[in-house]
Amino acid sequence: MAKESAVWNEGLVDLFCELAMKEVDNDNRPHTHFNPEGWANIINFKGHARFFI
């Protein structure tokens, strides 16, 4: 079975970076990793991604 690969265009990369920085600013990365709330917010970014797909 072939593995699927994600396709990241420049807009999605920028969006992901902005979301990650927002979670850092919101203290959802207490040490070196995002906490569960931070990851949940990043994973659920699909609502914002519709502008880039």
C-alpha cells in the first residue's frame, strides 16, 4: 500500500507557522513541545486553510 504525502504550498506553510507562533504566544508550549490544547488548536486549522487550498 502506497503512503500518501501531504502537499504543502507556500500559503499553507505560512499559515502553519503563524498558527504555531500563536500557540507559543498563548502559552500552549510550556517547554519544548506543544501541550494537548496547543496541538488540538494546530490540528484544527482546517477552517483557516480553505483560503489556501
